[in-house]
Amino acid sequence: MNGNHEFMRRSLAAVWHPCTQMKSHERVPLVPIRRGEGAWLEDFDGRRYLDAISSWWVNLFGHCNPRINAALQDQLARIEHLMLAGFTHEPVVQLSERLAALTGGTLGHCFYASDGASATEIALKMSVHYWRNSGRPGKDGFLAIEDGYHGETLGALSVTDVPLFREAYATLLRPAHTLPSPDWRRAQPGERAQDFALRQAGALEAHLERHHARTAALIVEPLVQCAAGMAMHHPAWLRRARELCDRFEVHLIADEIAVGCGRTGTFFAHEQAHIRPDFLCLSKGISGGYLPLSTVLTTDRVYEAFYSDDSARAFLHSHSYTGNALACRAALATLDIFEQDDVLAANRARAASLSAACAALRAHPRVRHFRQCGMILAFDVADAPAGFARRYAQEAMARGILLRPIADCVYFMPPYVVDDDQIALLAKAAFAALDATLEG
């Protein structure tokens, strides 16, 4: 363990790790990774770990993917970055055209940033500025969903309902109004998920009837609220939300930062509700997990509200690395893989294999609410002991699997390159880790 130990010591001395109580690493050591290939990560002592959460949900086609590598190497010989104010380049144009085409041209304008929280900020600001440019500056409030997560910058935190994050910075925020979650686990016994979703949508209708004149937008994670413990809802809720937003003239923002790019079974999660949002936020998997990139797609109607000779009517937002050429080229290579390998069809078979392999987990006496949406599979653990998430993660790592439970929710979100043998290994190790954690 000498290689691992030395690298951990250096990291703890110099790196302040994200969303981490650094003192906890006195008890729980960092995991130093030397290299990755496919679904595997390898540490400095040669031990391998199956990356069953796609490195925080970003890595779609495996680490060191040869096709994405080749695209980046080609791009390095052309242009690595170019400021997008007053200039443009081929990768960002191609990417914008291809993303717009995936929405059937409905969302034909792309604004770029570097991370998911920034995409949330852009969509929120763009919505409020649209209403201002349209002569309705009073429409400046937001609606969000209970337990929703949209990032940790100040604007994104204002529409994020995670007390641990919001309470620490409460004095800096302008909180949104929070609506009841359509999470089907909250349905009454015997109530269908679809009926529950429509019942929960009643709260949205009631709020908009009273407050639509001051409401700019509703933001939602379509189908799966990931950071809420993989809370899943029926598409009927999203369909009803679209109808209500249209009726009351409120924007619908689809935060597909985690659930887009094929994760739920369709390329965009909102497609399963047969609707289009006014704003679509993408990040994480859009670059295949290679480089920081996010984008907000929106409509002609929104774009035209900013198109003017008046600089004050322009969208006043920028990032130094907006539309980075390398990141856009990685995203183009990612879209190529989707097309060339018919990934969505392959993922349907892969998701079925994942479900079948987890039959024993589904039957475990402590497992509750076993659920799946495409390439996201999750279950809750009844009467989970204190410190369950940390202990379970350690037991899984001891068995060569990278898993990161959220409270008492264990979830799998593997890259789209896992094969049947790796899926079988994941299911077996997850079961053994659960028993070991509960016994311990």
C-alpha cells in the first residue's frame, strides 16, 4: 500500500475535496486512482474497482474511451479554446446544431457554460430576463420540487431543497416556493403511480392559480430526482406540469443534467412525457465525462425576446470557457457513439440484464422500494443503521465496486459499457456488501 499511502498523504495536504468534511479522512482514507479503462478504475497498487456510479454520473462510455481520445487528439492540433464573444468555431456550431436536431428543432438555441449549477443559473436568469424584456418584470419568482437538487451556486441553491446545503447559506439566498414531490414512494397503499402523480400536480395548479403573475418558471428534474435518493415519478406529472405552465404562462425548466443523455431510456428524459420544456439544462454526460461542459437549450420565442439593438436587452451572462472547443469536440464524439452504436437500444437490453441480475437484492428482507428507470436502479434499506452510507461504500470498495449510497438509498448508475459479467459482479458484490454492513 506504499504507493496509495504516499499519494493520499499528498492529496490531503494540498487538496480541499468537494462536499467533504476533511477531518473524516482521518478515519476513512481517500482512494487514490492511477488510471481508468472502460468501466474500471485502478489504484496505485494495481487494485481495480468497477465504477458503478459513472464517477458521479458523468462517464457514459468508459474511462479512456479510444474514440473520444482520438477526437480530442485531433482537436488539439486545431484549436484548444477560443473566446466565444465575437468569435466562433466548428465544434460549438456542430454541437449546437446536433443538439437542436435531437429536440426536433424545438429548442434551437444553445448557451454554454462549464458545469451543471451554471446551467441552472443561466436558465433562471434567462427566464426572468425574458419576462422583463416582455414587459412583465413582476414575474421573477420560481417554483421547485421538494427534495430537488439543481446545484450549489447561490442561484441554484435557491431552487435546491436540500437542508444541509441551504441552511448553511440561507442568508445569501432568495428561496423558491417548494411544491410536494411526485415521488411514487409516497403514494397511498394501492394507489397507482400515475394517479399519485396527477394528485400531486394539484398543488402546482393551486399555486399557479394564485401566484402565476409573479412566477417566472418551474424547475424540475424529469422522471428522477437523483440527489433526493433516486426519487422516481410517473411521466404524467411532467405532462400535467407542461399543461399548467402553458395555461398560466410560466416557463418550464427541465434540469436534465443528471438524467439526460440516455440515462432514463430515452435520450432526453422529458421525451417520455411527450413534451418539450422551455429551457433544457444539460451537463455531466454530455461530454462523455471527459471535460467540464454544460448547455441550456431554449426556444425561438425566448431567443427573440433578447434580439435587439439595445444592449440592456441582451442576455448578460458569460463564462471564460464558454463553448470550449475541446469540450465540444468530446461532446460530438459522445453523440457519434450514440448514433453509431445504437446506444439507446443497447441500453434497453443492458437495463433488463441489470434488473435480472438484481433479483436476489430485490428479494432481500431489508430492501424496500426497488425501482428502476433505464440505466438507473435503486433501492432503500429499511432500518438502516447510523453511518450506513459510509459503511456500505467501504464494504463495496472492499469487494472491488465503487458505490456511493445517498443516506439509506443504494443506487447503481453504471457507464453504458458494462457487460453481463460486470453486471453480475456488481449485483453479487452489492448483496454481500449489504449483508456485511447490516451485520456490522
